Amino acid sequence: MLVELDALRTIGITRILARGMPVAVTEAGEATRTVVIEWDSLDAAKKGYASDGYQAALAALDGAAIRDFRYVEAV
């Protein structure tokens, strides 16, 4: 299911920078679907993770997907 970016903005997402399968993997990398999101701030990212909408999505997955949520500061 694709979600409109306007809906994502309600939890602080500025834009999706990349999403999909990697075109190449080296060293310890894994060929797994990846989504890179730009947030307004670290606080917004943490609130987005804790949001009712994201937590409901996690519950709907019922363990069907392994999630890896990381915070990386932009340069």
C-alpha cells in the first residue's frame, strides 16, 4: 500500500529520499528493501516512530517484517 506524502507530512516526514531494493550490495550489506526518509528534525523522527499511525502499521504487520529504524544526522 502506498501512502500519500501529504499524509506522511502529518508525522513530520519532509520527503522520501530513496526506497526500494539496492542496485548493488558489498561487504556486510544485505539485499533488503530500504527506505531513506528526511525528517524535519530528530525530535520529529522520534515522534513519527512513536505515532499512533506508525505503531498501528507495526501491529498490522504482526511480526511479518523485520524492521530496522536508524537515525542518521545529515551533513
